[in-house]
Amino acid sequence: MAQQVRKVIAIGRLQYLVKHLMQLVPVLLGISVITFFLIRMIPGDPAHILLGPRATPEAVQQLTERMGLDQPVLTQYLIYMKNLFQGELGHSIIIQQPVSTLIFERLDVTVFLVLYTTVLSVLISVPVAMWSAVKKDGLLDNGFRAASIVGLSMPSFWVGILLMLFLSIKVKLFPVSGYGSTFAEHLRHLFLPALTISFSLAPVLIRPLRTKIISILASEFVEAARARGIRESKVLLKHVLRNAMLGTVTILGVNVGWLLGGSVVVETVFSIPGLGQLLINSILTRDYPVIQGLVLVFAALVIIVNLLTDILYTILDPRVKLGG
């Protein structure tokens, strides 16, 4: 009987995932329309940027025609959509490589940075929220809450520059830039970038986690656990933290878009060869196909992670049912 129930739940989760992945198509189509026309409103001509300020009007015109940018915008969009339905994201105007190749060469770097940031944020948030909740309204609690407000208000690029100055240039503990070639080098090179984003993400996790822990500490089952003589540390870890962490999973899933946005800024500050740096460079050079491809990839990642978060939440708490 139990095996049949688990099978039904697994089938329900699979159906939920497939259904919402199908809904991903019209969402991405809408994003492609908005992105395509918005980026062409940015001042600057790709041909003029590529040839330089000394280029003659004739050379600029010839390059514009060769890149197909002399055609009406609607015609360009129809060509773009035709290629997109064939699984092609186009070719970079500046780098002269397929957009899909440029993205997949850098995708692992950005994903590694996002995962690294998530782990660091949880490692910072959980102890701070637990300590703050246990010492509610105490000196440490008020200090942590003030630090959270400061962390939320500081720009990521400014925090990154400060960390770089102190921990890379003065103390020389971590590299200034780059990604490394081995797993250990990845961890070392991306520690400061991940810590930079974590300083903004951790406060978002700490405040609701602290509130949840305080409410659980006042619940009857916690009092019953203490009455049975269970050690306080075990009560906090097994009964309190385990239940409080469920909401943190949802918050992380909701903030994945913010994480990707933070990676764009931080990758530029630390010269990390990821999707964020590629996006900034493409915007500066008006490389339309690369911008369009990156926006679609970022949007797809956000939607997929949100779906996986919903499913993970039902695994952690079987009482929660997936919505329609």
C-alpha cells in the first residue's frame, strides 16, 4: 500500500513538472518578443562599434547590410524566431561564433558561482538566525538585525571591491580574478565573488528564518521534547531547525533570479568568465543575438529552478500538495 502511494505521488510530481515545462514555451516566447525589440532601442550601432570611430559611412553601411541589420525590425524578428524554432540562437555579431557555443562554454562557471553562493549563504544564515532567535532581543540579536539591514543596503559591486582590496591585494589570501582550472582552484577563485553575493542574500534568509525559529521555540511539541529530557542542542537541531528550514528552501527558489542578477555584476567586478560578464560585454558592444540568447537562458533557469523548488518542498514536507 505504501509503495503504491509513493508511486502515485511520484507520478503526480512528474505530471506537474511536464505540465509547467510546457507552459515554459509561451513564457519564453513573450520574453523573446520583449527582449528583441527593447535591445534595439538602446542607442548605438553594432557596425559602427565594431569598426571603430574612424570608420567611413560606406564601410559601416556595408557591414550593416552584411549583418542583416538594414532590414525592417519585424523581418529581423521573424528570421530570429525561425532560427529559434530550429534550435539555433544565432551567431554573435562581434565574436563571430554561435551563441549557443558561447553560452555553454560559460554556463558551468555561472552555475558553480550560484551554487557556491547558495551554500555560503546557508552556512552564514542558519547559525546567525538560530543564535539570534535563541538570544531574542539581546545584544547579539539586535547586532545581527542591524548587520542584516546594512547588508541589504550595500551595493554588491562596492562590497566586492572592498573584499578584493583587503583579502586579495593587501592580505593576498584569494585571487583577484579568474576561475581556475581544477575544483580546488574554482573554490578558491570564486570564494570572494560568492561571499560578495552572500552578504546580500544572507539577510534575506536570516530574517524569516529567525522569525520561524522563534515561533517554533514557543510551540507545544518543543516544550514536550524538553519535558522528556532531550538535550537542548538536539531539540534545536532536530525539532526546531528541521521544521524552520522548509521555508528557507522556498525563499532560495524565489531568489534564484536575484542570484543570477547578482552574478552579472560580481562576474564583471572579479573578471569571471561566466554568463554575467558575457552579458555585460554584449550589451556594451550591442551584440544583439548574444543578449537575446542569454536573456532566454536566464529566464529558463529561473523558471526551472522555481519548479524544482516546488517539488523539493513537497519531498521535504509531504503534507504540502503541488498546485494545479
